[in-house]
Amino acid sequence: MPPLRRDRAPLALPATVLGVLPRLLRGLLVGLLLSLVLGLLVAAPSTARQPDPAHDYYEIPQGCAGPARVEKQRPNGCRLTPWRRKRPTVVLWGDSHAWQHIPALLKAAAKENVNLTAFVMGKCPPAKVRIQRRYPGKCEESNALALKYVRETARRRQPVQVLLGSHWAGYRKVIARIERTGKVPPGYDDFDLRMLRLFRDHTPKLFPALLRTRARLAIIGQTATCERGNPPYHCTLPRKRAIQQEVITRRWLAGLSRGARQVDVNKGFCTRTKCRGRVKGIYTWWDWGHLTKTRDYRLARYFRPLLRDLRK
């Protein structure tokens, strides 16, 4: 901008105009500010940016176990909240379908004042594995350590709530297909087959093992998924397609757990007939099978009653 020129005499204005001018300017400025604020308030809902769903997922803290394929990691329980010896402990245990609910559980744990520890690994179903010197892989080792941790914590008569989560229907569906056809689905490698065998042979055994401890048992029910090959995964699907084998899976879990409580988070984005891929501007899934962090954070209300009862 060019410099202001001061070589000309200022324009002379009558005294009456000079008296009115400040009031006019103040009025104009106030009106301009009000218009700007109102414009922002009206525009905010339509222009507010939501997180990119492709990257809106919970990142496991440094030092906690991640995908079961990574051989350099060391399976261990991960304390997700500050640890206090005298308060109840919630143990989240399972694969990525348990992992995805950490945002909601962190929010619920803070409200209900409980410890939150996780034994979660991607593609690693919860299963009963005994402590041994060598394990077939990191997933088996993580499961063995989780069961040991639950038993030792429960023996101290500290209130313990085990919360199991997995892609229950997904494992069962593929296992049934292989047993029926004798063929392995395309894309499944040796690791995948080992996890399927682990689920088939050792996941059902975990439920009675946990029921024999002093710990309380609850299950995250089969959570709705999107469909493969449909990015950005904002699909809206019929409920029966989004929640695989919903009734059959619920009954199967109830039979294994002797009727233990099942947490149903699908209420947060599903109706009786369909599951929505976007609710109030928030995407439901970040990939075909997992909820976004932003969506899951808003599902804490479904976990709070479980955590609240632990304190009674």
C-alpha cells in the first residue's frame, strides 16, 4: 500500500458534522461486527470440517502392543489411564474390534473413576492360552499374559471387569465356510489360518476360564461394519447386512458366557432396519470394518452403566 500523503491540508468539516461523525462510526462498527458474528454462527454448521474419516482412528499409545503380525513388539498389558490401586479395574481384551472402542472407554472410565488396562492386538482374537516358554506367535503370548493378569488381579479381591471384544461373526462365518467347502478364501495366508484355528479351538474355552475367576465378565456385541471396496465408507446399509448374523451371534455369546452382559453400541448409529454411515456430519467407519474415533467417542454412554456397576 502506498504511504499516506501529508502534503495536502485536511478537508475542513463543519463543527456539527464533526460532532456526529464519531457516533456514526461507532454505529457502523457495531453493526458490522454484529453482522459478522451472525454470519459466522449461521455458516458454522455447514462449513465446520469433520476429521478425515480415512485417518480418524485411535492410535495405540507408545509401548502398547499393536498388530499381531509385528514380531518386534512385546505383548503386554497397556495402562490407558493413571493407575490407582484402590479403584476398580476394567480389562479390555481382544482384537481390533475391541481396540476401536478405546476412545469411548477412556471417556467412560474418566467419568466413573476406574482403571483401564488393555490387552489388544489387531487380528488377534481373545482366547485361552496357557503360560509357556515359547509361543507360536505374539497373539498367543498376548492372550496368555491377559489371562494371567486377570487371575492375579482378581485374587487381590480388587473389583475387575473383563470386557471381551472381537469380530465374532466374521471369524465364525469364515470358519464355517472353510469347513463346508474345504477351501480357503482368497487372500488368507498362514497367519490368518492360524488365527482362525485359535478362535475355533480356544476362544470358546476362554469364557468358562474367566467365569471361574472372581472377575466380572461382559462382552462387546458384534459391531456393525461397512462393506469392502466402498471408500470413504459412508455407506448406509440394511441392518442385517451391516451386523452379520446378529441374533445367532448374540445367542452364541450368551451361551458361552452364561448370559453375561453384552454391550450394544450399534444403537448409536443404527435403527431397527438400517445402519447409517454418517450421522450429524460424523462418519461412522474409517475403513470397512472399524468405527472412526470421533464416532466411537460418542458411544461412551453405552459403556458407562457397566463401569458404574463395577463400583457398587
